[in-house]
Amino acid sequence: EAAVTQSPRSKVAVTGGKVTLSCHQTNNHDYMYWYRQDTGHGLRLIHYSYVADSTEKGDIPDGYKASRPSQENFSLILELASLSQTAVYFCASSERDRYAEQFFGPGTRLTVL
Amino acid sequence: AQKVTQTQTSISVVEKTTVTMDCVYETRDSSYFLFWYKQTASGEIVFLIRQDSYKKENATVGHYSLNFQKPKSSIGLIITATQIEDSAVYFCAMRDRSSGSWQLIFGSGTQLTVMP
């Protein structure tokens, strides 16, 4: 069954440390996305990618980097984690059609102390 | 700028009744797509239903249907014969041509509680 998986599912990081969140999809989708969800809020786009080896900035890219080494894998990197980056992070994938729905991973709960 | 607004923070209904969740959007484009997603208590996010702006007919999938009122920039989600397992947070989202990035703009969500 096609799926989007994320690792780790939860992580505690220290302020100033480096954090890498990983996403893997078996949907054979061109597009992949990283969203952030804060408690009681909707999803906000951080970075996205429509092809391997290329990433684009979303609405809130500051403090985050992304890497798409292959069609299946998409990583989100926090070089210097900060308290304000405590949130749940979701990865998603979709076909390239404008009407295509996005398929979400289970999320990663990140706590920065 | 694109914007999606869900003014209902939470709704409670009795099982087997019908509920409507509101959503209004802002866009300058004549062509756009509207989506509803459900987030369960476990955090899982799943796609429910989509409305294409150029279609006059309201979309229907299972016991989910939409009330698309284009002149009011409104897309309500209707759940008929609600079940306990429909309890979740429901998000409205929009994609239009100005979203050249193919990104979805999400509303803040409505918490639905279905009581026995």
C-alpha cells in the first residue's frame, strides 16, 4: 500500500543543536512537502520539492533547510534548533496535478529544550 | 493574498444527526480547488473531499458533501448521519493558480465532537 512514512516519530532536541527529520514515500509522487503544525492551528508550508535534487521555499522557510536526494526521500534540517521550532512536523506527497490531494505522513513531534 | 478562514473553533453534535462546518476563502483567481481534510485524535491527516471551482455541482463522497456557494466564496462541509468516529479536527484548504508552488493554504480547523 502506498504510504508516506516519517522518522523519527518524536524527538527531543537541545537549543542550538542540529535536527534532521526524514520522510519517505512509496506513492511514486513527484511533489513532496514539509508542513509545520502548532497546537490549535492549521498547517503551514515550510519547504516543498517537485523533483529530486531541487527544493523550494514555502511560507515559513526561515530556520529550516530541505534536501531531496531522490524521488522517494525528503528531509527537513534544522541547523540550529530553537525553542520556537517546537511543533509537529508533517511530510506529504502528491501527484503534480493541481487538483491532486496530498497524502500525509504520521507526523513528527519535535520538542526543543 | 490567498486566505482560508474557519470561524467555528469547535462544534458538538449528537450521533446520527447532520452537521455543517463553515469555511470561507479569498482568492483572485477564477480557477481554484477546495479541499477538506480530517485530522484524527492520533494526528493522522486524511483527505476527504474536493470541489473544483468550475463545477456547479456540489461534490459528494459517502456521507460527506459540500455546499459550494461561489458568490460568497464559501465551501461548507456537511456530514450526514454522524458517527462517534467522525470526532476529529476538520481542515478546509485551497489551491489556486497563484499558488504556483502547488501549495495548499489551510484554515485553522474546526474540532467536531460527536456525542452518543
